[in-house]
Amino acid sequence: MDSGYPEKLTMQMDGTPQAESPQFWRKPIDEGKAPKLVGVVLMIPERCKGCGWCVEFCPRKVLVISERFNIKGYHYPRVAKPEECVDCRLCERLCPEFAIYLKRSPAQGGS
Amino acid sequence: MNPETPKKGTDGGDELPGSDGHPMDRILRMDRMPHIWCPGCGLGTTVSCFALAVNECGIDYDKLCVVSGIGCTGRAAGYLRLDGYHTTHGRAIPFATGLHLANPDLKVVVISGDGDLSAIGGNHLIHAARRNLNLVVICVNNFIYGMTGGQVAPTTPEGMKATTSPFGCLEHPFNLPYLASSSGATLVARWTTLDVRQMVNTFKKAFMKKGFSFIEVISPCPELYMRRNKLGDGLAMMKRFQSDRLVKHGADPKEADLGATGKILVGEFVNLDRSTYADAYFRMVSQLAEAKSVRKEEAKPGGKSPAQAGAKAPEAVGEPKAKPRPAEGDREGRGPEKKAAGTPAVATSPP
């Protein structure tokens, strides 16, 4: 059927990690010129239900599961490597509990 | 972590936020939180992406309306600080149809589950797509009836267990993008709850789209679908999405069948432009109003209608079989009859 897309635009991508498919990842053309963004991870631990998605899917592995419990009895995440965060906001969008959010680092104009 | 005000010191990052709080808080009804969705359920992610798309799109909150049916997903309308309606089971689309046609300036979004939209409201879904109503339908597919206790849904993959199919489901599941596109939807997409960025972009595209948009969001149901089938928790399903999903924009929705295992085809499958129901409806209304005003002018005393009638009558008598129903056509204000009424008026103009 006619889907409205030209055939050339179809793209395939599987979710294999970077190490296994290096040919898919290209070097950015502005590498070295564009400033590296730094984010600040903020959390509202009492909202967390411990699903672990933010810890699992963080591309820089900034977060780990904390050993502490929150008020509901779940292990919430904590920031293990704050300097690694590049403000991609994947954890903010993935979190089903609206418990985690990011701010741009104060050095880069964040509040 | 915030280096300025670490509240608990060593842990880092777990301090309470400043006065502004979470950026989604202003579009969510935080007095109703925490929500009822289980840990590992993808509904919160879908609502979060929806809220983000609304914020990024810059739609006026007063021009946006969310309608949902019954079920876990049906709670979404109640958690959003927008005009929302929680309707009866399966009837979210009929309600949204009325809302849209009574106030065509509103952007009406239906957020509901697979059971609500494809089983109980299945007819409404296909007919709304056929009419090409200007609606956005977000169908969160978790493969089962969650809130009512884990019964078989029309999207439950073959062989999977549910409370009403303890030995495995015998039925072939619906392919919802194929159903929507073959019924006539103009924007058909499918994403999993892992594709948050793409989901936000598609939501934004759907808000701007004129026509019926159908977006299927595949979400884990950790308690009733995954636990009963021994598939692990919500995180296990998200890992399956990561390994099994295949992004293919413009793919034929016929290929987008879903099974208990195997590839999950995602992407924007269909993006077409087609005349909407509201366009056709309001065109007809304006045509009828125009015809009515013409008739009123003709009926005025001293108007042209008596002369017209006089000029018309011999013709009608002369050829009754060629134009059998001119008078009725006049009454209904159809196009060709208007032209016929115009001709004698020119003929009888004062010399």
C-alpha cells in the first residue's frame, strides 16, 4: 500500500549496543568544537517505585540503585558519576513516576 | 547532583528539588499522585511523553482536551491538568467525536488502552478512522485487560496465559496499525515505551496533523501479563524492546504483526493527507445556509420569485419527464437547482 513515504527513507536499526555495531555510529562533524553539555540529575526519592529503568538505560551509566529505602520501601536510584551526565534527559522521559529530572549545569547557564 | 545544596551529603543527587520542582508538575494533577500504575508499567512514561509533547508544542492548554475510557490507561485523563473526560468503557471515541464536532477548534486526544479501543470500542475505532475525524488516538497496548483482572484482550498474543485463558490464548491477535490504516487513518505509528524521543516527536506531529492519527504505544504489563506468563518484570520487557524492536518508517502495517516473541516493528507507518469529516460537514452546512438565504431573498414581496415561478412553470409542463423533480431539488437547495433558479432571473430582468 502507499504509505506516503518514499522507499529510500526506510531505515533499519536494531538495539545492539555500540561495541557490537561500530559501523552504525559515526563521528559527529562538530566533534571537539561543540561544548560538551553537563547536566545535573535531580530526584524526588519518595515518588520512586524502583522500576530501575533509569539505571538500566542511562547511556553513560550515571545512576546506580541506592542501598537506602524511600518512604514506600523501594530502593531508589542515586547518582554515582555526576560528572558523566551529558544532559540527554532520557531518564527524565523514561521515569514513569515523574521522580527524576535534569537541569543544565550552572556553569552552562542552568539555574 | 547539585553541588550547592546537598541535602543528604554522601548519596548525592537525592536532594529535594528547588521551588520549581519537576518540569511536568505543572501539567499533572499532583494532588492525585502517586498514580495507581504498578512499578514497571509503561503508562507513566507514556503520560510523561504526552505532557512533554504538549509543552514543547506550545498548544494552549484550554484548546486541548483529553478523553479516555475505562482501564489502567483510562486513568491518564484524570492525572493530566487539562480538560479531561473519563467516559464509559469503550466509548471514548464517540465522546471525542461529539466534542470535536461541537467545537472544531479543540484538539481532542483520546488516550486509552487496547481493550478499551480495540475490543469494546472496536467499531468506534474503525468508523472514526473511516470518517477521518480530526482526532489523535493514543492506544497503549499492554497485551491484556489490566485493571479488570487480566482477562484475554484482542491483542493478547497466541499461546499466552490470562485469567480467562489459563491454558493459553487460542486467538490470533489484532494488528492495530494495520486495522487503523486499512480503515483509513491518516497517521499511523507504533512505538514502544523505550522510544521516548520518537514518541514525543510523533505526538507533536499528530497534534499538528489534520486527520485521524493513531499511535500505538507498546507497554509492559508487569503484574498481570508478564508475571502470569513468567516473563519477568517491567525491566525485562524493556530489555526485550531494546533487543527486538526494528525501526522501519513507512513500512507496510501488514507486516507489523506482534507475537509473544520475535521482532517488534516500530516506526511511523502511514502519513497521508485526506479530506476530514469536519471539512465535509461544515462545507455542507455553509452550502445549505447559502441556499436558504437565496430562497429567503426570492420569497420577499416584490422579489423575483413570482416572475421566476411564471417563467419556470411552462418549462416544467413542457418537459415533465426530463426534469422530474425540479421543485424538490429547489427545496433541498442542491447545486444544479440553484443554477436553474438563476437563469430565469436573468431572463426576466427589466428591459
